[in-house]
Amino acid sequence: MARRPPRASSVTGKRTNGSNGATRAATPARGIEWGKLARPRTASGRAGQGSVPIGAVRSALARAGTERMPFLTEMVGNRLGATARLRVELVWERPDQWIFRVTDARDGDATGLALRVARAPGLSARVARAEYQHLRTLYNLDPSMVPLPLAGGVLHVQRPRAAVLYAYLTQWLEGFEQIGFDASGDLVVGRDGRPEKIAAADAQRLRARMCEVLARAYDPARQTAIWPIDPRAGDFVARRDGDDFQVRLVAPRGTDRSVPPARLVALMREPQWEVAGRRVALAPVDPERFEDALARGFSRRDGDPERGRERARRYLSAYEALRRGRARQSWSPARNSSSTSPR
């Protein structure tokens, strides 16, 4: 049985001490050693309107051990040690989110934690909150799909004007790097902070692994899929594993509750994103590799490789029938999304 992630923490000024219900004040903030806060690798797109300056987020994090954000101090203490001196470094940014790495400054080899902070109140904050909840759900389903979600809560920013953001902590996936696209539209994987183009065969393996994760996360009974995603923006990370890759979904932005089998395939096979002036799809070019990816994902959910293979073929047949016009229904791969993800 999958290990359940920690419960979401309260953001009040006190926390429970043990099982007797007694409460005590949140631990005072630790000292923080700041790493680089200059602009790191950036996902495609610009910061959304109302984005909070990074300096204001830094000031808010420096106060995060107070009653404003007790989960940060509590979870960092539990994972890194009660006497840790925190090193916080900005490693990635999306148009709607900052991603920091939190480590113990005394131990350069420490794995650390990932801290993701919404860049603006309102929509960005709601997306971050939804991501954290989806991570909890997916981790309960299969811990190999996503990082371990630890805690989430509000972060109060005081300048240039008062704002309430949302932030959450996850396990830092050591050795994993963001998947993305370069300016020419080729798939890249970041290495030591510098995205590098990969071989064509490796790119097809990565595409297959990303499709496998989405197939594993699909709920056929409710016809619910994790969607939208944006592979341009670091939603997936990868680590080489021999001749193949391990892939994790780190930013499940939302769910779409209107995804019949043919549409699930279409979301992966049809171009969904624009990169370097051309539309790109997620699925590998090779139909057999794509079928294998779906079969692996379905098999992990069903616990039966034969059923997984049979379901992959049924879904692909439904998609081909739809393409040929034998299914006379009105549909669009992008319609009916229930996510609050910014476009």
C-alpha cells in the first residue's frame, strides 16, 4: 500500500504537540543563507499580471517561522533537522510560480526540499493550491509518479502591497532535471542549470515516459485526466536510468473531468503547444512506442499487463475511429477543462 503523504498543515499561529491536543507556539524562524536570487532558467511565457517581486518573497520567507507560515519551520525541521541553517536558492521560475531549493547550509551534500511559491495572489495562488492537492492524490495512487508532497499553506507578503500567496513543500528529487524545449523546438533536459539537447532516440523515450505517467494517472471510471500540463514549463522532470529515463510529474496543474478514451489519446497525440513557431505534441512518433507507453501506464493502474495492453489498443482504436470520422460527435482536445491553470 502506498505511503500517505503528510496532512496539509494548519496555518494558524499554533500547532498541536503530540496526541494530547496541547498546543505550543510555532518555532522562531531559523537563520537563512540566501543563494542566488537572480533570474534562473525560465519557463516559456512572461510573469502574470500582479506578480510579486522576488525581494518581497524573500522578506516573507525570512518571516516564515512565525505564525504566518508555521508549516515551513515544522516540516523543514522534521526533514532537515531542528538545528538546520537553511540555504534557500531560486532554481526555476514559471510565469506563475517561483521554485526554490531548501537545504541545510552546513551540509553541501544534503538532498533538501523543493519550495514552490505562487508569484501572485488570486489565480496563481489557486493553481499552486490545486497542484499540491493533486500531488497528494497522485502520490497516494502511485508514489513513483510524483515527488512526496509534504505541506502547503499561505505566505503573507507585505510589500509593495499586502498579498496572500500559496506555497508548498515537496521532496527534492535528487538527480532529476526539468524537461523542456529549446528555441528550435527540440526536447532538452537541464543539466547543472543548463538545458542540453538530447539525442533523437532519447527524446522519444522521454516522450513515452511522460505519456506513461498521464496514462497511469487517468481514471477510466470517472473519465478524469490530469490536464492541462505544459512540458515547456518544467511540469515534468527526468533522470537517466541506464538506456532509459525515470520521469516524474512535479506540477499537476489541474484535472479535466470530461476525457473519454479517444480524447485521452488525442491530448497526447495531437499538437497542444507552440514551440519556436510550430505546434508540438507529447507522444513519441513511433506508434508502437506510444502503445507500449499507454500499456505500461494502464498496467500499473490495473495490476495486470494483459488488461493494460488490451485497454491501450482499445483506446487507440477509438481514437483512430474518431479521426476517420466514424464517430460523429463534436469534440475538441482542449474543451471542458476544469483546471484553473493560467493560459
